[in-house]
Amino acid sequence: MEQRTFRRLHRAVGVVGLGTWQLGADWGTVSEDSALSVLAAAVDSGVSFLDTADVYGDGRSETLIGRFLRTRPDADLTVATKMGRRVEQRPEAYTLAHLREWTDRSRRNLGVDTLDLVQLHCPPTPVFADDTVFDALDTLVAEERIAGYGVSVETCAEALTAIARPGVASVQIILNALRHKPLEQVLPAAAEAGVGIIARVPLASGLLSGRYDEHTTFAPNDHRTYNRQGAAFDVGETFAGVDLTLGLAAVRQLAPLVGEERTMAQFALRWVIDQPGVTVVIPGARDVTQARANAETAGQRPLSEQERAVVADVYDDLIRPQVHDRW
């Protein structure tokens, strides 16, 4: 698999990683055996970057990854976790004491002395401008609790604020064929500063898989059921903030481009991989087949100029008016 480097971490990772929100069973039931099988299939297919968070299943995702790591002591893996969403979202909650508490819990869950990468998990916007928070993160690096830190953001403005900080190693941001705004300023700024880009929600919560239609239903505990209007967290995390009917129309316009060489999901993932400045894309996978298919995308041909132009046209015609200025 193609390797790309987090320059400020001095770590290279496979360009296709694995997002593990679903392994916390927050999208419906996922057994421990199934979760461990997904991790094994991804790593055996060349994946070397795993992204998790302390709130995914209230630590279940981290704990399962920790179990997996113990079975693969020689695997050269980078595990990124996220912190900060286990408390009321107030800027004053982001203290050194809390950051130590959160990272120590993740260290226990993952069974490691030093976390490879810790990301602030979409904190309140004022946190990004708070020097004391980033001083505290520098302290955690000095204490060897963490090897490096980054941020997960909702908006491009938050990303640009974070990129300007010298200690930030990575920015995790929503980027997919239905969310193009980061291409304008965020990716170029990150590349210039040496900040890695972790592209999340690359399939728009499965919308870009091509498997759904207007009659699809999701489990009651799936955020694609309960968060379509942003009732639980930022609506941009669910279907990338795109109205489901509008998103389905966009996917139908993109479908003729896919061809027989790959699936719709692989087409969408390849679009993300092809964007200059992306370090790693982190699709989720609920089963072994999905994990392997996602990893295979790294070895597929890049999209042609014509294919990229059609994606841009569909975005401009259907999606841009609804989402572009929101995030």
C-alpha cells in the first residue's frame, strides 16, 4: 500500500486506514469477534493506521484495539485516538488535569505506555484559540503520555486556526465527494505547514457506497436514524450534512462513472486519496469484506481528469448550495 508521512510525527502510514467508530457498537450491534476480524482483515490488507476515540462505545473500540494489538506485537501500526467528548462541552473543561485523565484512560484501554497520536475531539470552537490547552498538550508530550497531538474539527475555520500552531501534527476533517470546501484552503495550508490530513466520513456515512435508497431504514441506535437533524451532535457528521434525498440524487449521477473495475464506495474513496495533501483516509468497515475492499482502493488507478470534473460538477450543481458555507 502507498505510504504517506505525518511529517511532524515522523511516521509513515498506509494511505487507507480504518475508522473504528462502528466497533464501539454505536451504529448497531457488532460482536467482539466480528470487530477483531475486521481489524485483522484491514491490517492483513496493508492498513497501518487505526483511528478511534474514548467515546466510541465508551471505550469499547479502544479496548478491542488494545486486545488486537496484543495479538500483533510486531505489527508496525499507528493508533490515533480522540478525547474530550466525555464531559460537557465547555471550553473551561479542557484543563491539563482533565487532559491527563483522558489520556491515561485511553492508555489503559489500549494497553500502551505512550499514545501514538491524540486528537482533541471536535471541541468547542474557542478551544482552538486557547494557548493554555496547547501548552497542556505539549506537557503531555514532554511527559511521554503521548507522542504527538492533533485536532478533529467540524469547520474549515477551526482547521486553519489549528494548522497555524507549531505543535499540531494532524487535522482530522470531513472530506468526501459531497464535501469539497477543505480543498480550497485547508489542504494547501496543511501541506505547506507539514500538518497531516486525516480525511474522515469519506463515504458520507455510507451514502456514497451506493447501497442505500429512499426506502432504506437504519437501526434506532444508529446515528443515521437519530441525528439527521443534528439532535445529538453536529449534523455534518451524519451523511456529511447532506439531505438524504439530495445525496441519493447526487450518487445516482455519479454512479455511471464507476465502471466494472471498482465499486461505488471504492470510487468515492479513490476521489479522497487523489486529493493533494491527504495523508490518510479512514473509512469504517462493519465486516471483513468491507475492510478488504476499502484497502484495495489504495492500489487502484487514480480517477481521470474527466471523472474528477464530473464529481466537481455534481457537487456544484446539487450539493454546494446546501453545505458549502456551513462548515
